[in-house]
Amino acid sequence: MEEKIMMVHGSGGSATGELIDEIFDREFSNATLDQMEDSAVVPGARQIAMTTDSFVVTPAEFRGGDIGRLCVCGTVNDLLMRGAVPKYLTCGFILEEGLDVALLKRVVHSMAKTAEEAGVHIVAGDTKVVNGNGELYINTAGVGFVSEGVDIAAGNARTGDAIIVSGNVGDHHAAILSERMNIDTDIESDNAPLVDIVSNLLNSGIHVHTLRDVTRGGLATVLKELSGQSKKTFVIEENKVPVTSKVADFAGLLGLDPLYMGNEGKLVAIVDSHDADKALDIIRDSKYGKNAAIIGEVKEDSEGKLIETTELGGERELDILQGEGLPRIC
């Protein structure tokens, strides 16, 4: 008989202790966490980056990943987008009664392996058990160190800068949606920690002005937001945006636009035009960046527009995603 999470696991008593010892501590064990104090004391730096996020994706496991890998990637990537070196994570688990313990073990193991890949330590956490239908939710917080002189921000894009996307768009959205709709496809989520791409860019002397991970709302929403924050017009070329044929076919079948489909392992880099080709080569040579492409440039304009030039030579102005999109994608 499969073991299930019960309300007693959230009581703070022996059952809670067993849950922590047998699942969380077994996977996340490190010198800081093992102290089991109310807060973690860690080495600091003059400038730190902090972020927090909550993950409610359905299903909890999907082709290419799971909620455990997703929450580490999402938090780490948010820190990276300010040029920070991710160091520490916390995680809070909300477990609904009836959750399969075997699923929880797989998710926690996945988190541990992804944290190891990303070079971060999980140093604090919390678990609550609530009434429900066996669902699992995770909240994370992350801390990273920002080196002296690093200044990467949404408003830093300059006229003439090149716009680079680190790979094919729409994979995560297609993977999640196909699972929910029972559509037979081998499209996998792109969920990935982008440490290698960002560290290689920053260590190469590239003039990186802006970084942003491409998640909910898709590439078009991210670029529209960045254009507004930098008060520039961004122009991208339709035929240069990388999309796999499988995702393009899937999107066409369901009437979706890949530009507005979610991702969990892609970033946009806005770099000095003189560094564009070098930056592209660096990203392509990095883990998770082999399909990177230069897709457009930043123009001088104060209106914050996003323009796509089509294969037929026309133009269309793009806006942020309107409506709900695909819910519970992360």
C-alpha cells in the first residue's frame, strides 16, 4: 500500500520529524541546514540579490522535469538575471493530505540534484500539511552575491544593442499543455538553471546591459516589458526566432502563438552591438544555449514599442499577453 501524507505529518511531532529526517534532510543535507536552527547564518557580501517565488504547476511531474527541478531553476534564474551568483535557497512545502509520499520523495530528490547542478545550497525550509486532494506546492527564496561593477537591469538597454534569445521558445508551455490534454507528443520542458550561460557571458568581458528569463507570457511579453522599462523600441524578426518544428506544429494545431508560450529555461540577453557575435558564440557554447539566436535590435524611440517584422516584409506591433494564458505553468 502506498504511503500518503496525513495531517499528522504537519503536527510538529514525531511524524513531522520523521518526514524531515527521511525525505528533506536526506536529500538537502549540508553543514548549514544540518544545524536545524530557526534561521540560517551564512557568509555575506556587500551587495546581495534576493528573490522569492511560489510554484503550483499541474501536473507536478511532466516530460523533462517536475515541480522540484522547476522551483530551483526558477529561483536561480531570477538571481542570475541581475548578474548575481546564486548561493542559497530556502524552500517551504505545502502538502495536501493524501499526497503520495513516493511523489514527494522524487520531487525532493530532483530539487537536490538541480541545486547541486546550479551550485546552490538549500539552507532553510518549512513544511505545512493542509486538507486537500493530494496536491503539492512549493515556495522558494533565493540569495545571490553581486560582484562590484556589475550593473544589469531592465532599463539599461541602449540604442543599437542586439537582442539575443538563448534557445527555442515554447517548449515548456507545450509540454505542460500536452500532459493536461493527453496529447501524445515527445516535447519536453526546457526547465534548466542558466548558470553556465550567464557566468560565461559575465566572465568574457561582454557588455551585457539587460538579462531577463523568458517565463510566463512568453518572449513577446518579456520584450514588451523591457522595451517599456528602457523607453526604447525593440524590433525583432519573425524568421529569426528559434522554434522547433514540433512546437510550431503543436501551436498551430491549438491556435497558439509561440511568441506568447511560456518557457522555464530560456533568457533574453541585450548586449552591445559590437559584442553581439561573440556573445552569441559564448551562449551557444554554454550548457542549455546551443540554439541561441540574434533575433533583433534596440532602436531609438521613447514609446516602448515592440515591433515584429514578418517574413513577407510587413510589420506588426506586439503587446504583452492579454488574458490568462495557460494557468499553473510554474
